[in-house]
Amino acid sequence: MKEIADDIRRWREQGHKVALARVVDLEGSGPRLPGAAMAVNDEGEVVGSVSGGCVEGAVVTEALDILATGDRRVVTFGYSDDEAFAVGLTCGGTIHLFIEPFDW
């Protein structure tokens, strides 16, 4: 979270809405541990990482929807190790993310 704080602060000063995604649970292997965070602003700009690239695009889509609706939700993304290797990912496992609008 510390590594994305400056960008979130800058976005706030520019008047952007921001959604925050955090890894809250991990089943099996995964590139990022619980606590890893990613922020997305209302223009689709991204800082941080919750998966090392495996699901970041889908997280951006979820975050933009959350900014539009004001909802909060837990989302889950997962692959078996065999499925992950078949599509070129370095790990399988399942990650659970909590995504919410960032409250200033």
C-alpha cells in the first residue's frame, strides 16, 4: 500500500475517484500475498499489482464498475496449476480480492 500512496494522493488532488483492490486470501500458489494492493482511477490508470499481471485487466474492469456503482465486493480469480501453465502463467492458485471505492 505504501508504494501506491503517492499516486493515490496525486489522483485525489486532481479530483479523480479511485477504487482500491487488495488481496485478502490466497489458495494454492500465487505471485502476490494477502495485503498486496492495486489502485485504479476513474480514467483507468493503474498503480500497484495484485497478481503480477495474471488478472490485472479483469481487476481494472471490476474496479471501474465499482466506481460507477459505489458497490464493494469480493471477487475471485483462479486457475489450476495445469491451466495456468497451459496459458503461459507462472502459477496456478486462486486469489480473493476485496475491491472498494477509496474513501478520502
